[in-house]
Amino acid sequence: MTADQDWMIDSLARVAGVRHVVLCSRDGLVIARSASLARDESERLAATCTSLLSVSRSVAGTYGTGGRALYQVMAQYEGGVLFLRGAAEGTCLGVLTQGVIDPALIGQEMQRLVLRYGETALRTPLRDGPAGGFAPVGGPGAASAGPGAGA
């Protein structure tokens, strides 16, 4: 993706309480970012998302029941919340919000974006090495399987 494709995440950035949105590769490269997010800040946020993803995958592998599959991460901090979920193979969608938000609405809008643009538009080229990241878009709870699709 290029800066010309940042528009794909703009609808998510307009949801009440959302401060910034970033789509990044599993190795921390910015693929798309909301207009409210400066380039330097988007790179820092992408690196943060990738780091949290790595730690969360480790927890899923150690304590989960389905291998290392990870569907979503939510980190609440003073003044805001960071939401992470897979967007397509090799990518991560991160949303930073204000402190008072509707988490169900944020999750729903993230899911809507992923289902709307899907694997083809949000995917990054795969590199050699082991796969890492979130479960595929069609993971547990996919649109045909119920709420929280691939969240």
C-alpha cells in the first residue's frame, strides 16, 4: 500500500473517540495511516503494535488452547485504549482511542473495515521465514460463523 491508500482507514478514523489508526506489517512497517497521524508518530505506533503483537503471541502460545493463534488485543491505559487485530495475512490494524469510548463499536468498525477491503487490499507481500501475527481474517467468529469475526 501507499499513502494513496490511506483513505481505506479514514472511515475508521472518523468513529467517535478514535484518535489514530495505523495498518502495519508484522515487521513494523507502516502500510497506511490516518490523516491525524504524522509519519514519524505512525512509525512509532507501528513498532509498538508489532512489539505488543509479539508478546501477545507468546502468551497465546503458552497459555492458549489453539496454538499461537491470536485474534485481538486491547490495552487500556490512562487516557486511552489501543486496539489491535489482524487485517490480512502479515498485517495488523491498530487503533488508538480516547479514554471514554464504546469498545464494542470500535471492534465492530475494525471488523467492518477488514471485511470490506479483505485479504487482497490489506495484505502485504510475504517474506521468507515463519509466519507470525494474528489469525487469518476468516478465523473463529468470521462473518459466517458469528460475532467477533476474526477479531
